[in-house]
Amino acid sequence: MANVKLTKVGKVYADSAQGSVRAVEAVDLLIADGEFCVLVGPSGCGKSTTLRMIAGLEEISEGVLEIDGKRVNELPAKDRDIAFVFQNYALYPHLTVAQNVAFGLETRRTHRSAFVAAISGGGAARAAESARIDARVAEVSRTLGLDPLLARYPRELSGGQRQRVAVGRAIARDPKVFLFDEPLSNLDARLRIETRSELRTLHRKLRATIVYVTHDQEEAMTLADRLVVMHAGKVMQNASAQECYERPANRFVAGFIGTPSMNLVDGRLENGVFSAQGVHAPIPSTIAARSCALGVRPDRVRIVSRNAAGSIAATIAAVELLGDRTDLALDCAWGRMVARIDADLAAGMREGDAVGFTFDAAHAHLFELGECGARIVI
């Protein structure tokens, strides 16, 4: 395996109407050997373009890309020793599962067959190569549980099975780096969860270097050793999933990472009290008075009596039952807030009920104003 290093990597598309469009801007990123790195962000944030530049499917406009310490900016995709798993799986419909898994190995053999024949007399070497390919396909099939499917064609497989075949084809080549472009987006919710678990288990077995793109932040947090949150072509935060959740670098990351999203309210902090729309809440802090945004995770919101001391008056706008948890949408002077509470505590609560809420100030966040306002250390 290998590490992947991006130094000020950018992508600019020429556009006759607008002059040029910058899709990716000055990305600095070091992905360690054996690391599972997930690029996550909304549609159009530049994550797939970044992945395609690593793959060699998009030309790099600026900066340097290195794989295993070697600059590869001008190296064709076929010579980078990477495997790309596409969103639509890209399986060959006329080939069986076994043939699809073996495809990359067969292609490599075809390219060197003339050379092998010239130096070895041909037949014996080709037979030995065929045996090696068959053994590799068998090994990969056992790892991914594909043995019962080897004689089937893609049209005879479920979405989850096709995904495993696409992963198997990539593994069979034993590349330096694996690249995944939203590979689970075509699966239903249950299969996505199952396949996520399979991918993590597979990564632990292979200790492979993986760069994975998704717009699903829950999927990203579940899989990533390192999470790279992108927005408008820029890296917003590069850290562990836990770090991004507990200490988001800015307001965008705070709102994007976490389900439901963090509650965010614009207001002012002064003398350890946050105020917005005439409602006040204590936020222990010694920082100077300033306008800022308050962020509170839904699971830090507590439902109390409307008359409880220090509570903020609200009306339940919606109740979403999630099995062991319940999400309450609350309308209050601060706008719409969301509370995630245990289902037992939500029993009997209905839309239109008048309630109060508080939150754990020790776990509150402050951000500078603006879409990407930086986190303020309290």
C-alpha cells in the first residue's frame, strides 16, 4: 500500500461565459499508508473532483499530487496503480462474477503476454499465469462471500451483491490505493448499513489505503479514520470523525456533521450570557462581548416544564418517533430548535403541546457569524 499527498491541489474549468470555474481550491492533505480517509460534503463541494484527480481521470490544474512519494500529476490513470470503485459499479454485463473479478488481472496479463511468450516459450508460462489468476479470484471470493455467485451474471445479482463484486474486482488487482466514489448510494437503507460494516471489516483485514467519497455524513462518520469535510471546493476540517463532531472547526462543519443537525442561533454574548430575540441563556465564558452564533446539539437539549426556572418557552411543532429515540421540533423565540430525547421521556407528548427546554451549556459551541464562521474557544 502507499500514502497519498496533495499539496495545494486545485482544479479550474474553463468556461466561455464566466471565464473560469474553480471546482477545487488549494487542497492540502496527507493520507497515511493504510488509512481510511473519507471526503464528505454536499453536492458540488469538490469531493468527487478531488477523487478523480487522485485517480488521474481529471487533470490537475494546480499543485502537486504524490502517491507513495512519487509525483504523479502527469502520470496516466492506468500507470498509477490505483483501483476505482464507481457509484454504478461498472460491471461488464456479458461477463460472469468470476470473470468480472478477474478482469483487471486478465487485462494485465494481456498487456504482457507477448513479452512472457518471448522469454519463456509461451504455453507453460501462460498456464502458470492462469493458475495464479484463478487462485487470486478464489481468495478474493472467499473474503467477500462471493463463492455461490461466481457463475452468475450482473443482471442476476442484487445491488449489494453487485457492490461486493465491484469491490472484489478492485481487491484482486492488489493496488496501492483504493478509491470509492459514493459506492453505497444506490443501495437501500438496510443494505447500506450492512455494506458499511463489511467495508470496515475488509479494511481491517487488508490495511489498505482507501480514499472514499460520500455526501452522507452518517456514512462518513461510521467509516472514516480521517474525515475531510469539504464545502465550495475548500477543506473545512481535516480530523477524526469524533473531532469534527465534538469540536467542529466552523459553523458549516457544525451544521453538516451530525444527525439531526446542530441547532444554530445568531445573537450576542456578553458577561457570560447569550442573548437572541429577547431570550437569554447563561454561557460561562470570559471572552469579550461580541456578536456570534450559539450551537447546541439536539441530544444536549432537555425538555422541562414550561414554568421551570431558566427554561425557554416553546411549542412542539412535530414529533418524529425513531424507536428508542424521539426527535421533537420546537418553535420558540429563537426559531426552530430540535431536541433528541429518549422515547420513554417523549411518551404522551403531542404536536401543539407547550413545553420548556434547557441545554447543557458545558457542551454548547460558539461561532463567528457567517456561513463558515470559525469556532470560538469558550
